[in-house]
Amino acid sequence: MFLFANDNRPRLAELILAGYFAYTAALSLLLPLAPSIRLQVIGASLAALATLHYLGRFPARFVPEMLRTTLLLPGVLLAYQQIGLFAQPQSSHSLERSWVYWDRLLLADWGLTQAIDSTGPLLPGALELLYLMTYAVAPAALAILATAGRLDRSDRLLACFAASAVSAYALYPFFPSEPPRTIFPGELSSSIDTVFRQVNWWILGKAGIHTSVFPSGHVASAFGAGIGLLLALPERKVYGIAMTFVGAGIALATVYGRYHYAVDALAGLLVACLASLVCWALFRRRDRRAKA
């Protein structure tokens, strides 16, 4: 039923991404970036804006609904990689030194790491797997919508997901920081290694960025997908609730695995809640206008 795009109106998720790429292009002109980096940022932004502009203008036979919907996912990935170009050299690491205080309190003083490690490789492996699953939460949520025959509500899901993710990315240049595993190597780390941790470290080594870790984009996007699924499929809340619990597990995994500080995870949750609240208000307003 919803195989092909049935209107040329811009989706809220598309507008969110367009706003983000316009923002990064403008920000590149204000921050002290090298000319070559500035050109890369502006070039990527213009390419993304052109794609988003024409995405809904082609006839349905050229842009199937599934293609138009799923193109938003690599758009968010591009947003993440692009903000990596804003990384600046730093030496003081004052932010990280203030943030790690809470990690020491949570993981060491309160014994969270010891409690998790006491399960052997079971819980540490599960947490690392959850962190790895961050990259699949949005596609999984879309698959749930498609299975339920409600792909027509995908904009509600993707708007919350995209808004949560890019809102976190947009803050990165203002909080230059590195993850605890690199600034405090070995400190507060689990002694239990798993294959999922090795995969996570390999991915981050190949595709990670060094602009910032605050707020956690992993946590923000995971909770954004969960809240978005609740908004898109309210008649089957169990799916959205389950996805939100996955987001909570990812938040714990980011801190336990030393990918983020506890304040990063908390900030990611707050960003997702605020961004999703704005999306909910905009959709509610649109629904009221449609009924009028």
C-alpha cells in the first residue's frame, strides 16, 4: 500500500536534516577551520541539501516510498561524519577531567563495574552487544513499522530519531572532548574482554570521530528511535517501550564500556527527550490543521 511516495510535501525528518546541514555550512564559516576542511563541510552540506530538496519532487516511479524513507538513515550517518571535520586539537582536557569524577563515583565507589563483571562474560557481552546494536535501532524500528503496515507514519519515527541525533551532533564543536578510554586508558575499565567489545573498538577505530563525546549521539539516537516508535505506533506501545529499554541499555553500555562519560549519556537522554517533544508538538499541530 505504501510502496511508492504519494505526495511531494517535505517530511519533517527531511526538514530537520536540511536545517542541520544549513547549520553546519554556516558554522564552518564562523569557526577557525582550515580552508580545505571548510570546503569539505560546505560541499557535503550542499550535496545533502540538494538531495533533500529534490527527494520528493521526482515521480513516484523513480522514488519509491521505501527508498525515500531509508535515504534518511545515511543522511544521519553523513551528519555524524561531517561533524567530525570540526575536530580541533586540544591539550588541557579540562572537560574530561571534570566529567570523570562522576564515573569514578558510579563505577568504582558505588561498585557498578564490579557488579557487572561478577556475572562473568554474560552481562559485559550483552552490554557490548547493545552498544553495537545502536547502528541498527532505526532500521529495526522502520522494519517494525513496515511489518505493522504503518510505513505511512515513518516520518514520525524518523523525525524523532533524526532530531535527537543531529541535535547531539550540533553541540559537538562547543564541547571538544575525547572518550574516557583514550584520555584515561585502563581506568575504570572492565577486565573482561568479549568479541563484541573487539568489534566495537574496531568500528570506532575505523569510523569514529574526534570532535566531541558530549552529548552522546549513541544514546540520543537510540532513545529518539524508541520515542519515535511510540509516537508512530501508539496502538502497539510494547514495541516502542522495548526500543526505549534498548536505549537505556545502550546508555549503560556507553559508560561501562568507557565509550562515554556518565554526563554524556545523561545529556544524550535529555537531548532525545527535548527533540522528540518538539517533534510531537509539531505533528500534533499538523494533525489539528488536517482535521480543521
